[in-house]
Amino acid sequence: MRPIIVASLPVYSEKDIHRINQIDADLVELRLDYSKSLPTLSSLLPYKDKIIVTIRDVNEGGINKIDDNVKVSYINQLSKEGFLYDVEASFLEKYNVDFYNKIVSMHYFNSIPDYNIVNTIVTKYENKAYTVKIAVIAKPGYKNFLSNLLFSHENITVLPMGSDPLERIAFGILGSKLVYTYVDNPTAPGQMHYSRAIKIINLLFNN
Ligand SMILES: O=C1C[C@@](O)(C(=O)O)C[C@@H](O)[C@@H]1O
């Protein structure tokens, strides 16, 4: 299956949101945690079918701390309006928010986590989520770690962080549902520019 190319866009102010129209990726991830306050939902509505809304927790790579209660109520509104959003598995352990057909994510920036722990979390969410996503630092053992997850689950996204960006394309070809890329500057190490990723994927998957 063709992997979906996601361009990750930091949102510093509402005017960044309107850049979506110029970004020729399959989906645009709006990283709302790049700003200290969240945009109105009405400013996101025109782009609903093209976006992933993310308020990344600072413990998992977020830039600004958004109060958990604010995040819960924003997510509840996003859910009601039918937006696709990304929520950390760790957040779901603490708060009862909707993850049906949403992205459930895990990020490991310092070391490779225990395989069985991550495998259990993926199994818990994979049937209901849009995809379960694991981003992991490219330290020794990461390729085996990500490949084993990829080959054990259908509905999964795996992202090495800090290795050659082409590796993400390779994992996409092997079955990672989403491939994360950047617009101006990477939001995580190991991303390539979205236009390059689209070009490679179209060469491989278009007739
Ligand atoms: O979770 C992810 C994946 C990511 O960390 C990456 O590795 O490309 C980039 C983040 O913007 C996004 O929220």
C-alpha cells in the first residue's frame, strides 16, 4: 500500500494555518504546541480533511507546555467536530479521551524502549486507532526494533529519528502507514522535505 506522506508544520500563529493550501503533501500535521495558545477551532475547520492536529506533550518532544485540562477539552471539541488528531498513549493512560480513528503515538528520544512494553501498547490500540505510531531514536538495535513491530502489526507507523531520512521511505515501502516529513525545518530529526518524499513515493506507486 502507498504510504501517506505527512508534512509536519509548526504553528506559531494562526497565519501559519493558511499555509496548508500551498503544501502539496497527503496530510499536514499542525503542531499546535509551537505556540503557547491554541487556535480557534473555526480557523481549522476549512482544512479539516487535510490535517492532523497535534498538541505534543513536552515529555514527548513538545515545545510549549499546554495545560492538560486545556488539552483534554480541546481534544474533546476536535473529536466532536470529527477532526483527525494525534494523542500520546501516555496521555490516554491518564485521561479518558476519544482515540477511535485517531493517531495514538509514542516517542522515545533517548533510548530504545522495551519491545514487549511497546508491543503491548500497540496491541491495545491498533484495532480502534487510525494508526499507532512509534518514533524512536536511531541508536543500536532500532532497525530490528521497528521492523519487528512493523511485521507484527497491520495498522502501524514506525519512524526512526536521527538516521538517514531515506530510511523513513524504506519503512513506508515495508508497510509503515504514515511517513512524517518537514515543511521549512524538521520537527524531529530524520525527516526529509515533504516534496522530496512525495516525488519518491509517486515514482514508486504511480503508473
Ligand atoms: O509524532 C510525530 C512524529 C515526529 O516526531 C517525527 O519523528 O517525525 C514529528 C512530530 O511532529 C510528530 O508529532
